[in-house]
Amino acid sequence: MSRDGKVVTMSQESQLTTALAEAAATAGHAPSVHNTQPWRWRVLPDALELRSVADRKLAATDPEGRLLAISCGAALHHARVALAAQGWRAVVERLPDPGDRELLARLTDLSRTDADPDAMHMVQCMQVRHTDRRPVSDEPVPTDAITQISRAVTAEGCRLQILDRDQVLELAATAGHADTVESEDPELRAELAYWTGRAGTGTGLPAEVLPEQLPQTTVPARDFGRPGSLPMGPGHDRAAVYALLHGDEDEPDSWLRAGEALSAGWLTATRLGVSVVPLSAVVEVPGTRQTLRQLLAGLSYPYLVLRMGIADPAHAGPPHTPRLTTEQVVDTSAVRGEQG
Ligand SMILES: Cc1cc2nc3c(=O)[nH]c(=O)nc-3n(C[C@H](O)[C@H](O)[C@H](O)COP(=O)(O)O)c2cc1C
């Protein structure tokens, strides 16, 4: 019997728990700050719970948990889409228990529906989406692509402000300042060194995805504090489009929604051949976050800067960033024996 009293057959129950476990596993493809993957899923007989993992929070860089919640929101959106692709409709409860702040979301009241072909396509995009930190090519991003990416963000309750030339220059100065502040802070440097020195663990950033030398970009990219082995190629970023992902509140549930919007926008961009790189240092430093707020006329809260462009097609990009195994992030102990 399900929670609303409907009779559910054993085979439906096992189909449901299999679908929930698969959706949680698929959500492992989601992007996360420094590839921390700060989430853990719990598969229940009639629900899927998303919890944050304190051990994989950036305690110094992200004390409020903004980037952790955005990362978990991206995973939540991935799981929602994966369920829709398998023909399941779910109600999403965000931060359902005020006494348990690590419980970020619960997917519940699951019912059967037709498998959604758009969602199926998005699941394919999850498998190819990745962060390519090389400067983008000179090919302009089609206006229609920007419109579609913005629409995907808006559908998740956030907004994307495309920055004009003057605003990009202001962002460049702000990003430079954030970089200086962070590089002068030994705790932040130590945290970055930890997450860029975790080869073989399935978390963090291996050398292969980090630039060989700092790319020549209008807005300085994050300085990871150590050179990687990814060749930078010939691009100069002139055709890059910079945007601010923003929304009405600066609270944990709006950060979760920002992550869902990031995922929706990034998967749409992937479908359209547009490369996206999030830039979060400007949001991590309180002073530069405030400057971004002024770019939004003080009316909205910035969550993330996004650089969009067409990746250099002539040279190979970075490999996929490794992930934790499904067993490390999905707990199926409550349904063992039920899965089909
Ligand atoms: C909230 C958030 C903040 C991020 N900030 C940055 C950043 O400042 N610079 C950067 O190069 N990548 C940034 N990223 C990209 C992650 O490093 C990347 O998603 C992660 O390493 C996994 O790699 P993948 O996107 O290739 O799967 C960010 C991602 C998220 C979700």
C-alpha cells in the first residue's frame, strides 16, 4: 500500500525502486563545485531522498553552503529528468524537514506516465556534458541558443542576465579581485590544493581537466593554484558570452533551485553544442558577490557566473572528470530485495 492508500502491486513496487535507484545513479553525472559531489541518495520503497554530505562541503570557501546547495540542486534536476525519461512523475519537496537541514529534497507521490522523449534526450546530454576550461573559439553563440538556454533557466524559477560589454569589463575586474582575495587566504588555498590533489579517489579535479597555463580570457578564469595538463589551444574567448544566473532570494531553497536551473540551462546548452563554464569565485567572496548584486541593480541575488561559447572543434577537449561509484552515493539498503 502506498502512502495515499492506493494499492500497488509488488511488481510495480520493484519497478519503482529500480527507477528511483537508476535516477539517483544517473544524477551522478551532475556538475558540482570542485567535483565534490556533496550528495547522497536514499532509495525508499515509495520515495527518493537527497541529502547533503558535510564531509564534501568546502568549509572554508563555501561556509554558508551556497555552492553545495547549487551542486545538489543540479543533481536533483538530473534525477527528476531521469525519472521523467523512464515514465515516472514525482512531486518534489524541497527542504521538507526544518529540523533536518541535510535532507535537501524528497521525490515522492510517484505515479506512472508516458516516458518523455525530451527527457530521454536530456539524459543523453548528461552523459556528454562536461566542463571545458579552454578559451572558446571565435564562432559566435547563436542568439536562438541563448534564448533557449535562458528559457530553460526561467522554467526552473531563476533568471539569466546576459552581460553587455561594459558589464563584462566590470565582471573581469571583479573576478580579478576575487582571485586576489582567494589566493591570499591560506585556508582557501589549502582547500583548493586538497580538491586538486585527489587523483584516484573519484572526487576533485585531476590534472587532465585543468589548464596547462592560465587561459587568455576577458574575464579571468579560476586560478586552480597548480598547472594542469590540458593544452589551452588557440582560442582567445572574444566570442564568449558571459551571464549571471540569479534569483529573488538568497536562501538554501533558492540555491537548490539555482542548481536545478543551472542543470536545465547547461543540458540545453549541451544539446545545442554550446560549452558552459561556471565561475564561482566571484560569488564565494562576500565583497565581489555584493558587486555582482549591483550589476543586477540590487534587485536580485547572484548565484553563479556562466561563460558560454562554442568550444574549439579542431582540438580535443578535456576527458570526463571522474565520479564516485554509485555504491558510494546511492543507499539502497531500505529496498534490498525489492528492486527488479
Ligand atoms: C556550483 C558550481 C561552481 C563551479 N565553479 C567553477 C569555477 O569557478 N571554475 C571552474 O572552472 N569550474 C567550476 N565548476 C565546474 C566544476 O568544477 C565541474 O562541474 C566538476 O569538476 C565536474 O566536472 P564536469 O562538469 O566536467 O562533469 C563549478 C560547478 C558548480 C556546480
